Amino acid sequence: MYKGTTPRIRKVLYALIAAFALLAVRLIFVQMGAAKPLSNIASNQYRLAVSLLPKRGIIYDRNRKELAITINLTSVFAEPFKVKDKEFASQKLASVLGASRQDIYKKLSQEKGFAWLARKVSPDIARAVNALNIKGIDFIKEPQRVYPNGVMASHVLGFTDTDNNGLEGLELRFDKHLKGIQGYRYAIRDAKQREVPSYEYKEIQPADGDNVVLTIDNMIQSIAEKELEKGYKKFHAKGACIIVMDPFTGDILALANRPSYDPNNAKGWPADSRRNRAICDYFEPGSSFKIIAASSLLEEKAVRSDEKFYCENGEYRWFGHTYHDHTPRGWLAFRDVIKYSSNIGTMKAAQKLGPDRLYKYIKKFGFGEKTGIELPGEINGVTTHPSTWSKLSLCSISMGQEVTVTALQLSRAMAVLANGGNLVAPRIVESIEDRTGHVIKKFETKKPQRIISEETAKEMRDILRGVVDSGTAELAEVDGYFPAGKTGTAQKVESNGTYSHSKFTASFIGFVPYDNPRLVIAVIMDEPRPFYYGGVVCTPVFKKVTAELMSYYKIWPKEAEKRIKITEKSEIKKNHR
Amino acid sequence: MKKILGSIFIVTFIALMYVNQQALIYQMGLKVKQNNDVYTKLIDHNKILVYNVLNLRSPVTLEKRLLAKEVELSMPSQWQVVKKAIHTPKKFVFDYKPVATKGFLANR
């Protein structure tokens, strides 16, 4: 073998064979063991995955008017290693972006490849930054959730964070539907990390978010908010809320709270303003809860509406506790007990019912449990079992103490009387649709449950009409529309467990017109001042909202209707002549 | 020798064509990207304008502006509404008269 070769050449040959053998071993090792990670490293160097952000779904009102939409805004970022004169750049950028020079300098001096300078700036600011023409400063488009109506319906809609995640309200509850699914475009990048446009090799299209259609009516919401704001400011209340509801379907047509906030800049408002008081706060309802005791008494035929009760001239002692009426009265028929909101009359009547039957109706009316509305954060309220009641509990509960409710639960209870005795499930979302308008999920109106008879409901409507006609809610009267309802003024509980003499929750829950109810409207005010009676504080709000809504629905006042009929008749007669 | 030169020429020509084609693809991609950028920009601008219109049409904004000018609007009452009769062309009415007045086919 290798005759004629010198030993030196042979050594070189052996060395080469050994080297190739080592290379072969290394090759096997690379191919068998490290091929995948190495391939990944290589592809990461030349491949580029561009995120394709989905469009967040639109939130519409019941008439398909946009309540929340998404627009694209420009965000400014820096690639610090590319910025040469950091001092100059930070000075110029600070003046345009309205940020501190030190902060920007700090960001530009980082040992990072990327740093946000400002997110979602206005188009004018973006243009101004672009005009500076600083190398290493670049832009990216980001979707921004915007609410064209500002504060209107903010507690219903909620808001999103910078990355478009729902944080409150329906934005949070339906985040999964609204958000959509992110897509990607895989492309190739050059040595300078720039995308090579013609070498895109895979694209996964983003799936845009679904649209949510609400039962809210933009116009009704606006009217309700306007009047609530006036009442809230006039009576210097700590908080207030209003609910407008269709008593037959349970559709929420308007829901507003005060204080409120602008979801376009939710961070700029205190957390307390963002609370949806109508479903997240409970309170002792006071006299407005008498509708439950009265309905159950009439339904169980424990009393007749003309049955008389002695109201002890405004002061009554029961098991060592003295109860008072705000106006002393003697004998009153049961309907007048409710009309004048006599505590003594109600508690005497409630004795005829007993704890178990009262509790049964409290539960039937849906108190102590969530209504199931699609808004997040709803609470149950507190209703205790009769086995835990004291000797005073029956009296206290019948007049709305020792029990806590939400504004929505009270509205639903009033809807039972308005619709003829059926408990409805409140609904604020009508449907979820995809981008093409195809309905993905329909939130059907749940089948109402009959809890009191039609006769009892009618009798209660007549009694509650008396409350507005000549009782405690005369200020709620709207000529020609005949509203009905019940006032409530509840003392708040102090931190030491006693009832306050300076802090009250005022309420008025009513419906209109009383003989053919179309709407239930609940107005609640927390700690109004200097007046605190529900009949003084909440009824004017109810009255104004009712008057405007009746015109909105083109329901004309009955007196006017009569006048017009008379005029038409006389015109016909004239024509005949 | 001629064969070698010929094949070198063909290979060079194909290579040049390939490079030219790649350059054209790259240019086309760039143009598509530029057009796409313009399109996206216009869409974004349109969305901002839509938002501005919605904002201006919002009852909250309108109310604020009217209140600033001390104009308070309220819903009209019935006497303020004038109903105007709209003239509609007379519809064609099919004057049906039963052919048979007696017997099985008669219009009962």
C-alpha cells in the first residue's frame, strides 16, 4: 500500500483521515442531536413573524348605533442603539410628546433594542414626531378602543386597557367575543432586520372580534343620564343611579350611575366613579320594599285593600322598640297605608301574614339572588331566613329594613306589578353577531314566571297610582300619563351598627302609564342633601324622564287625546254641513 | 470549445434572467407594500373621521354644546307636531266577482 510514498506523506494522510473522521462524528452528532435547535436559531435569524392584530368588535345599542368602536392610533418607539445624539433627541421628543426630558433620555440610554416612548398618540403628535426625522425613532399602529358618547353608559360598556383587554363592564364580560384572534405573517428579513416584502411565505389572517348588540337605547340612555345628573348635582348626593326597563321583556333600556367616568380615559377617574352602583351596591330599600309586603298580603288574601288599620297617631311600641310614621295618622284603609307609606300600618298588616309567607314572597320576587343580568359584578343582596329573625324582624322587613337589595332587583320587583304578576329576567345584551351580521348567539327573553295573580297586580297598580295621585309621590305626577310607583327613604346604617339620622338612601320606583304600563323607571339617590325624602329627591327625576320618554315613544297625554278627538269630530261635523 | 462557450453563454443568460426576475419580484412586492400602506393609512384616517362624526352626533356632545349656548331642548308635545298627509297613488284593486253564483263553485 502507498508504495513509493515517504513516511512524511503517510503521516499527513493519516492526519487527514483522522480529521475527516472527527468531522464525520461531529456531522452525525449535529444531524442526530442538535439539528432542530440549530435550525431554529438559523430560522430566527432570517425569519420574521409580524403580528396581525384583530379588530375588536363594535358594541351597538338596540337601534344599531355605535357605542364603542376601535380606531388605529400611532405609537412611538425607539431603538436606543440606533439613536446617536441621545441628549438632542430626548430634548426634541420631550417637547413634542409632552413628557419629561429625563424620562425619555433614560429610555434612550437603555441597553435594549426596543423602548416605548409614547403609546397611542394623536395623529398630530405622530406627524410632529415624524417631522423631527430622528434616526432610531419609529412608529407602529395600535388599535385603540374609543367611546364616541364619552361618559354615557360608561358603567354598562366598561373600558379596555392599553393592550385592548376588557377591564370593566361588558368589555370585560364579553372580552372573549369582542377581542378576536391574533393573526401572523411570516416573512424573511434582511441583514438589517428589515422585512423583505416579496418573500412572505405564510400568513394567518386575524379573526376579527364579534359585535355585541345591547338592549340599551341611545336616546333613552341620554335622557336618563341628563336628568339623573341634574338631580345628583341639585341634591349633592354621594351617588345615584337610574334604571329604565321594559316590564314585559326585562330589557334594560337605560342604566346610568353617578358619579360617572369617561371610558376614553378611565385611568383619570377615581375607582369609586367606575362602580356600577345599580348592580354592585346594595342598600336597605326602606318604604319602597312595602310593595312586596302589600302584594303578598293581597295575594294571600290576608287583608283587603279597604281593610282599616289604626296607625296609632304616628308612634307605636312593639317589643320594647318604638316605631314612628313621618306623618301621624289614625285609621287608614290598607290602600292608604301604602299611599301614605305608614310604617305602623304596614307592620300591623304584616302580622297577619307571618314571617314564613313574607319570606316566601321575598324570594319569589327574586330578592337575595342575582338577577342574572349579563353585567359583571352583580351581587345578591341580603335576605335572611325566618329562623334567624328576631321578634322585630317581621315588622322591620315589611317596611324595608333588615333586608338589602340592589336597584335592579327593585326595578324587577316593580316590573312584576306592571306586567300583571310575572317575574322577568333583566336582559342588557340582545345578541352577539359576527362581522357579517350573522347572529352567533341570541340572548332570548327568558320565559316569565307567574308569582302573583293578574288581579293582585292590578289592585297593586291602582294602589300605587294613589301614591302618585295624592300620596307621598305627588311630585312624580306627569299630566295625562298617570304614572304610579312607590317612594322609599331609608336610614343608612352607621359603622357602630345604629341607624343614622343624617344619612339616607332615597328611592322612587315607578311605572307609566299605570293602566297599561310601558316602562319601569327606578331612581335611587345615596345620601342626598339637604332634602332626603324619596318623594322629594327622586320623583322630579322620574317625572322629567317619564315626560321625555313618553314623547319619544309618541305616546300622547290622555287629556290631549280627548281634546283632539273632540276637535276632529267638530271638524267632521263642519264638513258635513 | 464552441460547445463549452455555448453552454457557458446559456447558463449565464439563464442566471441573468433569474436575477432580473428576482429583482422584478422584489420591486413588485415593494410596490404592493407601499400601496397597502397607503390603503391602511386611508382606512385608519376614515375610522378616525367616523369616530369624530359619531362624537359630534352623540346626544351628550350636542347637549353640551346647546347648553353652552343656553339652548335647552325638550321633546315636542302633541300640539307641536303637525301630521302631514302623504299622497299615495291609488293602489290597483282587484275587483273580484265570483263567476258562479249558484252551485258548487259559488262563492259561499
